Amino acid sequence: MDRPGVDIGGVTIGGEQMLTVIAGPCVIESQEHCLKVGQQAADVCRRLGLGYVFKASFDKANRSRLASYRGPGLEEGLKILAVVKGRLGVPVLSDIHEPPPAAAAGEVLDALQIPAFLARQTDLLLAAGRTGKAVNIKKGQFLAPEEMAGPVEKVRSTGNDKILLTERGTFFGYHRLVNDMTAIERMQEFAPVAFDVTHSCQLPGGEDHQSGGQRRFAPLLARAAVAAGADALFIETHDNPAKALSDSATVWPLERLEWLLSACLRMAEARGRR
């Protein structure tokens, strides 16, 4: 099937591009840290011939606990992301949780991300679409793949056709997230699809009502998603996972990123372009 790709700051996801990587720390911890992680991830992707988009959140408004670290906030966060974009020469992506920050975020970001629990929020989708930047909509765990047609239609109503969807697991009562790999092909009817490797390893609502995780399953899920036809992999990565300020149980070790992506690239090459 001939599917058009989406352009994120000069990096293509989908279309004739075999595999693209969206990676970075879960949350902005510091400018120095973002540059360190982004540089190493970009270097890995360049060596492997993969397109790369840097990802980090300036405000994690959906943390499980009130006292959890949320990030530097909109103003400082966008300054840091602008530095990453300028110094490393890579596109940058971050998420927004309400409409007002969209315009300011669109001045810096190459892609605005809509969190899974907010995938049906009309005003948020419209605000993101009106920036003219790419919009990555994470599939709500409460939505069937076919229901993502609605969020896509809302963004397209603004005249913005640069849309990416991300599969990140569905609650099925196992005390963990379960992935339906058929969702990738089903959602590709509407837009290119990324697979969120690390969030798919979460154990939501674990001990003390905090999200835990099983990082060891990340390679298995990533390979399965690529085999199923995913256009991109979304991977949160950190140079010291045990000390990560967000999602420490699931972020992928930066030192093992090349190993993981090499395995996925071999799977993509075996799959071939669709």
C-alpha cells in the first residue's frame, strides 16, 4: 500500500523511509543532560542510517504523584529544546497537555505530541494542528485503533496534514500494558505509526500507585513492532536509568541504544519497505 510519509523538521516518518527513531530522556533534567543524550542518540542513528528526532518533555503534567518531578516548565523548557535543536541540528518533539502553550511550543518544536489520555481532547488537538507543525497523537488506551480516525480528522480540519500516530499499549487487566500489534497496520490507514517501546513496558498503578516497569521486554516489543510494520520507534533513553527523574523503571540505557536499534534495523531490512 502506498502511504505518504510525514515530515518532522526534515526527517521523514513513513512513506519510503524504512525506519525512523524518536528518542531522548522522558523529561528535561537539564540542558547539559539533553545535549549529552541527544548527541549520543543522534550519533547512533547516523551510524545506522536512521532518521532521528529528539524527544524530551518540558512539563510532565501527568505524573502519578504530586511531588514527582515535572520538568523545567514551558519557558525554560523551550529554551533548552531550542539549544538542542540548534547545536545538534536535529528536529525536536515535546508534549503539551492543554491548548494555551501550543502557540509558543510551535515556535520552537518541530512536532507537538498529544498524550494518550488526552487523545480525544478537541481543543487541544485543534490548537496543536493550528501551529502548522507535525502533531504526534498517542493512541488512548481506551480507544480501539479504528477510533483514532476521529483525532486525526480534528487535526486535519485545521489544514494540517502532518500527523503521526503512536501505539503505546492497552489496558486489559493484567496489571500491565498489553500491545495489540495489529493496531499498527489498522492505524496506518490514517497516518504513519510509531511504536512506543518503553512506555509499553510500564506496569501502571503499581506499588504506592506509581508506574513501575519491565525494561527487559523492550527489545522483544521493539522487534515485534518493526516486524508488524511500524514506521518509527519511540524510545525514552537515559545515560543512568536508575537516577532518571521520570520513568526510571522503563527508560532504555543509552549505552545499549545502538545494540537495540541495530537489531530493529535488521528486522526492518528483512521486512522490506511495504
